[in-house]
Amino acid sequence: MGVVNPYLFAEKQDYFVSRFACFEAKIMMAKEPPSKKQIFLKTLSQLGHCPESEQKQKIGEMNEIIDEMNVEEFKSVFTTRMFNKMDKLIEEKKLQLGNAILLLKHAGFCKALKRIWIEEFEYSTLNERFEKMISEEEGKKDEKNEKLLTEICECYLLFNIGTSSQLISICVPCLLKIALKKEENKETLKEVEMTLLALATLGFNFIEQKLYLEEIKEIIKYHQEHRNLTRLAYQSAMQFLIHRLFYDMSLESVIVNELHFVREATRELEELARCVDWKKKEGERKRKDIKEELAITRWLQIFEFFFRFCGLRNEEYIELFSRIVQVYRVAKDNRRDIGKKCICFLGNAAEIRDVRVENLLKGGAVDVFLEEIQRQTMDDEMVHRILMFFVNASMQLKEEERKEMKRKVFEKMEEEGYEDTITSFHEIFDFLCKKYYDEALLNVSDFRVNV
């Protein structure tokens, strides 16, 4: 056996150590950076080991992470397990209640704006804690902590879906009291906005009129005269009231004739549409644009509720339809999601028997659907919605009016070189009806043959 050269051995050893180090570094570099969920939950765990002042700083960092989360990321973080962990930290006095509220209010605010549906809070021990605190604080005869009660009510409503009637009777008057504040400083405006947003999340829960009607009317009327609320706050106040129609149709006259919902909401939509830079494409938009686009989407959703539950109609509806037509035209290319929502709203309005089709036609709805037909790419759902709009609209018109609308549709499509589209629609109509409806529609064959 030969003698090993120690210098040569050392060189080889250094070479392999160096190569291994490079390989290890490449593995480390290949690892994906921690996700928003991992960072958020790690920071949450750290809250129990730092002083109150540092907790606020970390919660500020967590709130920034929440702002950047998409819907799926939000849902993956705000689970029953996470809420239970927060509750345990509060129970062990490792997390100050005030700091926990700061985090939950911000998360609840983002949840409401992004229309995220989660039920996990209902099954958590933190939910039980808040229910107990609301009842106990309300039950105090002296030295009631109004600020604490308000903040817990906000967190509770922002995250809870199955709210009990007993707690609703506490939360609603409590938050409306804050919402009635008329000071226009930044802090008060934000406070009022949060309370009204929390109330709007109550959805279709039954609430007795005596708990809210005079207060919400005062809030809305005062804003219509003085413009003291933020856009989101005013929208939330209207949404809260319109949701009450689900159980209480006596509110129709208040909403339509006293508060002039259609006229006021049309004005709001017009202002928002002017604020958005519609030419910017995906990825070019600023946070301000996204915020205003979300507000437009929320108005369209509120209009859906209103048309489904309110039977009173007036001439103001023509202007509303006209405004939605305008939003469609500016949004259809670079904001396709908003454009489709406009189409869906107008199509759904045509299905409602007490909506006057003449108002839809005067508002330009037919032209919108003709423009949509001419798009080069349409999925089955949009094709079906377009066809059903013409079917539903024609069924409500008199014979001469129906013929005139059909003639206009045909001439428009022929003029634009889309005459073959009629034949294509005819061929796929049965398929679409079977896909989206269980039962055959009346007068469909008459309509499709002539158009």
C-alpha cells in the first residue's frame, strides 16, 4: 500500500468541502420564501413573548400582510384554530385585548371589502368570549365601557354569520349611536365608517324597526344634505337598510320616495365611474383605482338586492340603467369583471316582472347586449345571459314592440357582419337551456326563430 501524500489529501478535502458548500447554498437558494400565511402565524406566535408596545408594532406588520392577501390566503389564515390561538393568548394575558381588537378590526374590514365568506369564527372560543363580553358589558348598570362594547360589537359582526337576535338587539343600537356622530374630523369619519360597514355585514338577519329605522334614516338624510360620510360609509348605510326589505316590505316607500335611493345611488355610481382610469390594464392600477372599482361592484350588488325585493318603480330607473350602460362601455375591455357584472345586472332586471322593460330599453340595455354579442370571445354563461335578456324582454313587450326590438337586433347584427351569429345561437340554444334551467322556457321557440 502506497504512502498517502498529506498535501494532496488536504487539497482534495478542501475541494470536496467547497463543492458541498456550494451545493448546500444552491439548495438554500432554491427554497421558496415563506408565504404570507407562514409569516403571519409566526408573528402571531411571537406576540405572546413581547411587551405591549412591541405587540402594537408587530400587529401593524400583520395588518400590512392582511392588506396584501388574496381571498384564498385570507381563508387559509383566519381559521377556527387561529381564532382559538388568539383567545388562548388573551386568556393567558399574553396578548392585550386592545391589541387583539386592533388586529381583528382591520382583518374584518378587509374581509368585508373583499366580500370573503368564512364561518370559522362562529366555532371558536374567541367568539364565545366576545358573546359573553357583549352581554356582560350591556348588563352593567353603572360605568359601562361604551368604547370597548362598540369595538367588540364591530369585531363580532364583521366575523360572525349566525348572529343571535339577542346580540343583534345589543349591537345594532350600540353601533348606530356611534354612526350618528356628525363631526367631520378624520378619526370620527373612520369610526363611523367602521360601524356602518359592520352593520352592513348583518345581511338578511331580521331586525325590529324600532332598533334602527329612525336612526338610519337620520344618518342617510343628513349625508344627502351635508355629504359628511365617506363613500363606503354611505354605501354601507344604504346596504343595511335595503337588506331589511327581505323581511319588511313596508320599507319600500321609505327607500324609494323618502330617501330617493335610485337617484342617489345613480349619482354615486356616476361619480365613481369618473374617478377610475379605465384605460389602465391589469397590473397598472393603483390602490385608489382598485378601491373605487370595488365600490362600483358593491353598488351593482346592492342594486341586485333592491330590484329583487322592492316593487316600487319610477322614472329615476331609466337614468340608473343608462348609468350602468355607461359603466359597461368603459369597463368592458380592461375591467372585464365589472363589464360582466353590468351585463348580469341588466339581464337579471329583465327577468323581474315588475321592472318596466321600456325603462330598460330607454336606458340603452338592448344596445349593450348587441355590443356584447359582437365580442370575439364569449363563454356559455354570457351567451345564455344575452339570449335570455332578449327572451325575457320580448315576453313583456306588446306584439308591435317585440317585432321592432327583433328587427333592431337583426339589423344591427347584419350591419356589423354578425348575421351568422343568429344561426349559431339557434343551434346552441337548447344546450344552454338544459345547462342553466331544468324546465323549458315559454315562447322561446317563437323568439329564436324570428331573431
